[in-house]
Amino acid sequence: MPRMILVTGATGGMGRPLCERLAQSGDGIVLAARGRPALEAQAGELKAAGATGPIHVLPVDMADLQSVADFGKALAGLDVTLDGAVLMPPQMPRTDDPLPDAEVWTRLFQGSFIGPLALLKHAIAAMRPDPGAGRRAKIVIVSGISSAQVLGHYATANVLRTAWLGQAKTLAFALGPSGIHVNTVSFGGTLTAHYAGLVEARAAANGVTPDQQIAAETENVPLRKYCTPQEAALTVDTLLSAFSDHMTGINLLQDGGFTRAY
Ligand SMILES: NC(=O)c1ccc[n+]([C@@H]2O[C@H](COP(=O)([O-])OP(=O)(O)OC[C@H]3O[C@@H](n4cnc5c(N)ncnc54)[C@H](OP(=O)(O)O)[C@@H]3O)[C@@H](O)[C@H]2O)c1
């Protein structure tokens, strides 16, 4: 049965292939990101590619609580019932500073935790699960592998990602009885256009080809590769599906085997 899924970060490297996948399955989508022109262009592309479900465009800046409040009103105004929500908190920048200034923490927590959580609250309000009738709602929070181990060059992400794990687990306990599932998926490096550009820049700086650079960077990854955006989209879609009907509060690692801990 077609679903209605909210995808934040819809125009990004991870969001686009996910939306393409959902649209190909006949699902309806609420596309969310800051840039309205990119969202509208994407909605047009999805329809031109044969999307049969409704495609809604809802711009929002997750770092701005007023923008999130406006988003909440607009979502309620759409009068849709969400079967799923994919939350992609804005990427935390790389830093090896373990003690950033208070204003840095305030900005990061606002943009990558407090604002996205406020948005999630609006998404939950648009879910009408009825587990007795087989109707469940799935929340997937996109995270990164610093949720499972300390990465020296992602000092602030270490903290924010684990905060999301605590939030997801807490919500999983609270919302499970009503049929709302909350899982996180933690990706290692994923070769979106943006990430591929960073790899190319590092390759140029090292005087090697991008393939050589990737081979060097993934020497500590058992599968010797980065994730593709399509693999990431498949995983998120799978967590939205009946596959997770008896799973909540998990943190699924999609890292090519990088994480050593059990
Ligand atoms: N790529 C990776 O290697 C990787 C690995 C692990 C985890 N992740 C996580 O995966 C998620 C998506 O990453 P990505 O690689 O797809 O990033 P991306 O290509 O930079 O896309 C980011 C998306 O989020 C939107 N966005 C950014 N800031 C926003 C804000 N303040 N409010 C609302 N929307 C905002 C962007 O659109 P606008 O600019 O128009 O708002 C865009 O749609 C992030 O949570 C990231 O931390 C990525």
C-alpha cells in the first residue's frame, strides 16, 4: 500500500536517491529542506519520472525554531497522515576541537539537535498509527558512525550523535505502545556528490587519483569501500518498511564493517 513519508534533507546527496526510490514505489512524499527552488525542481523531476503518489514541498530551516513552527502549521494544513518520517539533522562540521566555545555548542545543538527535534514533534503529530489494525508509523533518524565510537576528527559530532541515540531510545520506549517506531541508522562515509568532491580534493592534494585516494581511505574498512547513496537509500527505505515491524530503538550501523565493537 502506498505510504506518505516526510523526508528532510530531501534535496541532499542522501535525500535525493531516497526520494527517487520512494516515488518509484508509488509512495507520497513531503519534501523538506531550506531551498524552495531546489525542492520544487525535485518535485517536478520526480513527477516527470513517473511518480504516482502526491509530492508536497515544505521548505524549512531546521536551525530556526520560528521556521520549524511555520513548517508545523504548513504540515498540519496539508492534512496528510504520515506513515514515516526520515530526519536528517544538518551535518556537523568536522573538528578536532574537544572543547569548543559555548557559542559554538549553542549553535550546533540548536541547528543539529533542538531544531530537528522540534520538527520531529510536528511529524509525530501527523502520524495516526493503529497497531491493532496493522498500521504502524516509522521514524528513521539519519546519523553517523561517531554514534558508536569516538572519532577524533568529529569531536562535536561524537557528542551530538550520542545525544540523538539517547533521544531515539527514549522516544522508542515512549512511542512504541502507540505503534510508532524510532530507529537510527549510522552511516560511515557515503559517496554523495559533496563527499566525492571532498575525496577528489584530497586526491588532488596528495597527487593521486580519486580511486587511489578511496583505496587508501578505506584500508581500515573491511569491505574496502564507501557506501553509495543508493545503498543508503535502500537501508532507510528498508527501515521504513515491514522489515522493522518488531524493531525499535536500534542503531543500525552501515559502515562497511568499520566499527570493531560488538
Ligand atoms: N554523506 C555522508 O558521508 C554522511 C555520512 C554519515 C551521515 N550523514 C548524514 O546524512 C544526512 C544527509 O547528508 P548528505 O550527505 O545528504 O548532506 P547534503 O548533501 O549536504 O544535503 C543536506 C540536505 O539537508 C538540507 N539542509 C541543510 N541544512 C538544513 C537546515 N538547517 N534545515 C533544513 N534542511 C537543511 C539541504 O538542503 P538546503 O541546503 O536547501 O537546506 C540538503 O537537502 C546528514 O544528517 C548527515 O549528517 C552523511
